[in-house]
Amino acid sequence: MRRIGKAWACALVVAALFAMGASAQAKWTIGMSQCNLGEPWRVQMNADIKGEADKHPEIKMVFKDAQNDTLIQRSHVEEFISAKVNLIIISPKEAQPLAEPVSKAMAAGIPVIVLDRDIIGENYTQFIGADNKKIGKAVGEWLVRKYGGKGATIVELMGLQTSTPGQDRHNGFIEAIRGSDLKVIFQADCKWLEPDARKEMESALARYKRIDVVYGHNDPSAHGAFLAAQSVGREKGMAFVGIDSLPHEGIAYVKQGILTATFQYPTGGDVAVVEALKVLGGQKVAKRIVLGSRIFTADNVAAGGEPLK
Amino acid sequence: MLKTLRKALSSSAGRAALEFLLVLALGMAFNADGAFFKLGTHRDTLRQASVYGILACGMTMVVITGGIDLSVGSILGVSAVSFSILTMHMDWPWPAAVLACVLLGAALGGVSGGLVARAKLQPFIATLAMQYFARGLAKYITGGKKISTYVTAKSGEVVIKELPSIFKDIDSRILWGNLSIVSVIFFVCIAVAWVFLARHKWGRELYSVGGNEEAARLSGVPVRMTKFLAYAFAGIMCAVAGIAQAAQETQGDPEAGKDYEVIAIAMVVIGGTSLSGGRGSMGLTLLGILTIGYLQKILSINAVPEAWRLMVTGVIVVLAVLTQRRRAK
């Protein structure tokens, strides 16, 4: 028992030393709570935040990963409050359960920037995010411009349909192609997973002789579909379109000629740091920032894509 | 006629075969405008079941000892990313990379085996811990990112490297395009596991340990070693499955294999191998693999919505296990 007590004491001393060493130089500490680092897109968000923050020696970032657990993320906010950070950036897992801890932080005088997913109520400093429905709609409109009049059959490989991004990317798309001669002939919930997308695409290929377009709700799904089509020699003349445009995924696939186009879903990580500095400097910031999106195709990928109107 | 049927159904193998035939009949009834009758559909079904099937080979060994291995999906992930890093980024020749992955898989499986056999941890706990650890390891190795041919050079410039030919080779097909290499790898795994289980001394020891550990010990079976080897073998199967997974994805995903252990366990159990140990065979597992594999494919070609897929799969798993239990006592 005494030995265990000693071990605890040692651990406490070490932790205290770490804490002291950490708060040595920077003027401001920003706490960042990420809901799930299991997703490459969120890894990219943290990388974008870090990339921008490294340019500013006056701030120090503290990153936390909630591993897709709402209650862990809740305790992140509480930990940041008791550590008296100067600002909190949170990319919340869920809208409802995180509203309360965020408003507690606001009450404690700590500004909060909400990134990507919104929370219920308006009790935060700023929301930064992109609009999935708009991007889904942009995909549809782009395809209508490309295929309208000629007609096209579409396979839709959907993101998790119990999640808002999955629903929005579907609804926006359907809205855009309604009334045109583009038709969705096969759709499946691939839950954002590439192996699932490949399997579903194989089924679609077995069932339909003519497939013109594959719309993947994320780039890995479109990539998986490409591999399925390629293995039966049917990828030529088929258009593969995805969303997200991560540098190591969608953009790389466009460069390799695998995807026809990818629509960016920006992380907003860099924007969040810039806005955080404004807040810390005492400037007034907009309540909501809706991030613009870009499209990358073979023609413009070298030039960094084109902004969507 | 009725008598032969009854006789056939009195064995686990007969019942497992019946389940498989019923699922095939389901496919013929719901054939998605004839898609079910195309050769390509069956080739793809077999290929899609292969990775799960390879995991199920190792799982069968562990389950026969009365254990369970929850870490197979995570070790698959470690293997997939390791294989991708070694071949894509470090330009290792593929046989060396395969060997390294197999050793790593055996080591991780061996740790679970050691914890179960020597430290007497319950298999559920030991392999659950390994599930967490190995998933963490896969994320640590990769920094949370997928390993692809898109690499950042030392100069900071981003270059697209050529996909190592082994990836294309594993994902190619033989017999005039009618059999995937991934499926061939799966058959080899089944064959190796069958030889061990049905023809080797170790196989007999696995059954005796699973049937009655105390009796096995008293009759001179090296109980610890037998158990340890079962988990190490499962680890090797995970490594092989990981390589097959990476080749099919043309990348190493640190999340690869998530929840695959559940499917592997379902395949083993549906075949009729008992979770309480001591009973089962590779042939039964093969039927279980085909049953689940075909069920997934039939649901997919008919574009059945996700909610229905989950419910149908749940009902069929329960029915299959109930069938297996009827006269198994």
C-alpha cells in the first residue's frame, strides 16, 4: 500500500513539472478539443491548426482527442476551464450535450470557437464551418452541367446516413439533379468506409451494364469504387467524383487520374487560429463564418483548384 | 430420402451445409435482375469473404481451446500499415516485408497467448487489451494518417510514388479472371489450418485442452504451449489478412479491420464450432465463412437499406446458431 502511495506521489511531481514547463513562454494558451482523431479529415484539421499556430510564437496549443466519446469531450472543456486557458477551440461530437459545458466556459470568461459542427444555442464566441448541403448541391449542379441533355446513370455511395454530413451531402445532391435527365440507379450506405464502397460498387457493376457517374460522399468511397471498376476493366469513361479533398487523399487521386473531380470540405483549422488571435487581441469577430469550397479537377489541380461560386 | 436427410442433419457439418444452401436459395430468389447468376458475382463474393475468412481460420484455433480473440481486427490494421510503410515508403522487397509482418503478427498474437496461457488472464480480457494496444500501435506508426503512395520527400516536396507491384499482384486474378489471388491466399490459409487441426498432434492437443483442460494436463498435454501457439497462429493469420486488405485498398489504413473480429467470430460460430471449446473443425468454419459472405453479397446486390441489412443479418445469425444447437448436446 505504501509503495503505491509513493508511486502516486512521484507521478504527481512529474505531472506538476510538466505543467510548469509547458506554461513557460507563450502569452496565450489555446485549448483544442477534437471529437475524434480516428478520422483522417480530423487529423488534417489538427494539422491545419498546428500549421497556423506554429507561425505565432505568442500562442501555445494544447490538443485533446475525445476518441468519439461525448462525455470525454465534455470533460475536456471542464479541464480547460480549470486550467484557465485563454481560449477554447472545440470541434464538437454532438450538438446537444456539449452546449452546456461550452456555456460554462463562456461564463468563466473564456471565449469559445466552435469548429465544423454546430452546437445548440448561440452561447459561443464564433462558429466556423462549411455547408455540406451546399457542397452536395454543387456536385449535382456540376454533373448536370457536364451530362445534362445527354443523360447519365449514377451510383451514389453514401456516407453514414445517420449522420448529418451524410444526409446533407445526399439531400443537396438530389435537390440539384431533380428534374434533369440524370438518374441515381443504385445507392448504398457505405458509412464513409472505402472497403464497403468497393464491395457495393462491385454489386452495382454486376447489376447494371451502364454506369456513367459514381458519386462518393467522401473521396475514399470514390477511390474504392474506382478500384472495383478497374478490376473488371470498366473504369474508362466512368466519372468518379468525391468530397473532402484532403491533400493525401482526394487531391492525390485527382493528380493520379483516379478521380475526375473532388469537392473540398475545408477543415477551417487555419481560419480558427487566425480568428482566435483576433479574439485574444480584443477585436470583434463575426458570429458565423461559412467556409467556401473549392473544386479540383485534372485541369486545375496543379494550380490549387478553383473556388466554387 | 427423408432418412438420408435426417441423417445428414444429425451432424454439425450437415446442418452447416443446409444453412449455406438456404442462403444460396435466398440469393436465387432475390437475384437482382440476374446479377446473382453471373460468375463475377461469385468471384467477388469469395474475394470479399476472404479477408474475414483468413481471420476466421485463426479464430477457429483459439475458439477450439475455449478462448476467444477480440484483437484480430486491430492486428490486421497493424499489419496493413506496416506492410504499406515497408513496401511503399522504405522500398523493402516484398518477401522481406511479408516476413516482417508475419513475425509482428505472431509476436502480438503471442503476447495475448502468453497472457492467457501463463498469466492466466481470461481470453476476453487479454485480447480486448490487445485490441486496444494494437489499434493504438497502428495509429502511432502512421501518425493517424493513411499510408499511400503519396509521400512527402525529404525536401518537403510531395511526390506520388509508383504502387509496388506486389499490391497489384495480390489484387489480381487467375483462371481467366475467375479467381482472385486474395481468395487463393484464403484457401491456402484454410488448408494449412486444416492440416494442423485435423492431421497434426497440435490439433489434437487443441481439442483436448478445449474439451477438458485438467484432463489434458493429466494426460501430458503441454497445455500452456498449446494455448500460446493458438493465439500466435491467430496473429499470423491477422498479418496475412492485413497484407491482403492493404493490397485491395492500395493503401495502409490505421483503421483497417475495425469490427472485423465480430464477423470472424460469427463465421466460426455459425459453422458450428462451439464457443465453449473442444468441438469444431475447419470444414465447419469454411461453411460459416461462405454463409456469411453470401448473405452480405445478396443484401448488397439487392441494394437493401442499411437498417434492414442489420436486422436480417441479426435474425439469420440467431437462426443459424439455434439450428446448430438442436442436437449438438
